[in-house]
Amino acid sequence: MAHSAADAAARSTTVGGLRPGDHACLAYDSAEERRAILTTYLRDALRAGEAVLYLVDDEPTALAAARLREEFATPTPKPAAPKPDASGPGAPKSDVSGPGVSGPDAPKPDACEPGASGPGASEPGVFGPGAPQPDAPTPGACGPGVSGPGVSGPGACESDALKLDASDLRASKLGGSVPRASEASVPEPGVSEVGAPEVGACGGDLVAWDVGAALDDGRIVVLSAGADGAEPAGLESALAEAIEAALRRGHPGVRVVADASPALRGWPGTERFAAFEDAVGRAVAGAGGAVRALCQYDRRWFAADHVRALEACHEARVRADDVFDDGVLTITPLFAPPGLRLAGAIDESTLPALVAALREVDRRAAHLCLDLSRLDFCDLDGLRTLIEANRTSAVVDRQVILRSMPGCMELMMRVSGLEAAPGIVKEGAR
């Protein structure tokens, strides 16, 4: 269903804030921006157990799958460093030692070490081969965390694994009720998973967030808009069929990603383009709120009026999730050039978050852009931190661009003598 450009602008949201039922667009300016947003979108889907339908217009599905494997390859976790041998001559003596020893002097196991338990351990209770697992399900049983998406190996239940293949898509037809998981199993949109392990932490999240494994076991399915999908009606039918199959397999939701190309859909502003986007919107709406869709477009291809026409065909447009937002300071990533947009106030309470965010910006970039157009207040320590941001760079003489700096900050720079700091470029003022 088409919406006005004003509606799309009003629904500008972070990718993590997309709601079930949303049909949104991503008009990106750089490959880095696209990858950052898609990484969040795919990661959130796989962590929640949702299926992903990756729609390509004019690319063979095998090539598209290989491209996704390469683009979103999961880094291999580094092995734990060996511990120094404390048994040799001169080693510190311990009053208590030996297997099964407990007490204040007992050595504490590492969080990810087999047998670790208690506060600081990677999982509550006992962890490791041979350790009792009172809550562990029987090997071979089917259920969350046992078999299905992302699980393989001896004892895993193959017959009920949540897989999608060509025969599934051909066999599934619209009509009849589709079983869906309870609402409680779907995380609330826009709410981060507090306490969720980082990628590679003890290997747990590494399995869930592995695009290659998800392509292998059918949690991610690449669909082509060619053949039956070459016309809007065929695209809507193919998408609805694939969504129905995924929900029937037990996924709590489905995320559609459209790698859209004007070669098939026509140019934004044309009737054919609107018809294709409406077809995607109807397929999303027909799933009863279990689906969200994200259509990708390279903004650099289009003039401003075409971008507005593109956005008018979607309920929302997305941007990258904020790096930090505590209600006082909001830090948003920038991609071309790389940097940060700062909104709110930099003071003693928000300075640590700013320092951490600056450390995470690409150290190899020759320029660091700091957009200050929405900054209301900055104390001297905050200004000094911004001025010295180039010290974290691996590039010699990296330039820090202070864009749209408030007049009060310019005055503070002159009075404090920071105006003569090397590598600082002031771009515009307000």
C-alpha cells in the first residue's frame, strides 16, 4: 500500500525499531552503511529464531547466496590463551589445592572454561562435558535450542528441523490456518537483548549468528524475482507462498530482504515500480503481522525526487541503530565519511560513552567526521576529547572534521587555545 512521502519521513526509525508488519526501505549512501544495517537486521532475525527470505531481482540465487556468505562471514573466535604453569619451582604455593577443592582460596574457573559455574560463568549452573545438566533435554528431542535452526550433530532431530527447500516452497499453498508461535516468544521490537552474549562469547551466539549455517539449514532462503516473480502478481504469490511455508515450519516470524534493482522494477516514480512495492506490501500485510520487510536501494543512483518517490511506497525508512542513547546524549554512526553524529549534551555523565564510541570508529579512516549540528551543550573536557580524537587513529595525520559546530564551542576553542590543535577542520558553524 502506497503512503505519502511525508508519512515515510515521519516514520524514520532505527533498524532495531522496525515493527512486525512494517514494509520499510533502506536508501543507503555507502556499502558500509548498507552492511551495518543489514548486519543488525539479519542478526536480530536469527537470534529470535525468525526465518529470512532474501529476494533478489536479477541475480542467480546461487551467486547471491555465495555473496551473502562472503559479505557476512562470521569471524572465528580466538582460542583461549594457555595458562602459565604454576607447578614448577618457584611457583606460589597455595594452602588448598586439588580436584574438587572449594573455599576462599580455591582457584576460580574461567567464564568459558568447562566446569565453570557460579557468578561470572558464561551459563548459570554447571558447564562442560560430563557435567550434570538437570535442565538439559533428552538428546534427540525437538525443541528450542535442541534441534531446528542452527543445530546439528549427533542426536539432533532432523525430521522436524526448521528447513525450507524448493520442495517446501512448491508444496506450500495459500489457504488454511497457519500455526504461529505465541507472542511471548517474539522479542519486543526495538528492545535490545540485555545480557545477550557478544558474537563469539563461549561460542553460543556464534552458532545463532552465522549466515553461512543459516543458508545451509534453511533459516535464510534466497528467492529470485525472475520467472514467476517477473511481474508484480507473480512476486506477491511467490513471497506469500514462501512466508506461509516458513510460518508453518514453526518460525515465530519472517523477515524479507529485497535486494531491489530498477532493471526489473523500473525507475522510482513509475507505475511499474509502485506496483512491485505494493506487491511486497500486500504479501507482508497478508501474513497477519508476522512479517517485516526491508527493501534496499542505492541512494546514489537516484535524484532527490526519485528518492522521495521511493520512500512514498513504504511505511518507514530505516537508519543504523544508535551507538548510545541515555536521554541526555545520542550518538549515531555516520558512514560517508565515517564518524559520529552527536545530539544532546556532552558532560561528565556522558563523556565515558563518547570516549568509547570514538574508539569504535574505523581507525583506518583518514577522516573522522563529527556532526555537531544537534549538539546543545559541551563542556571543556568534552571539547578536548573531540579535538584529540585523531590520536586513536592508525593513520598518520588523520583529520577530524567538526561539522556545524555551535558558536559557544568555537568561542571555547579560541579561549582555551585548542583552536591551534593540528588535524582539526571546522566545517560550517551555527
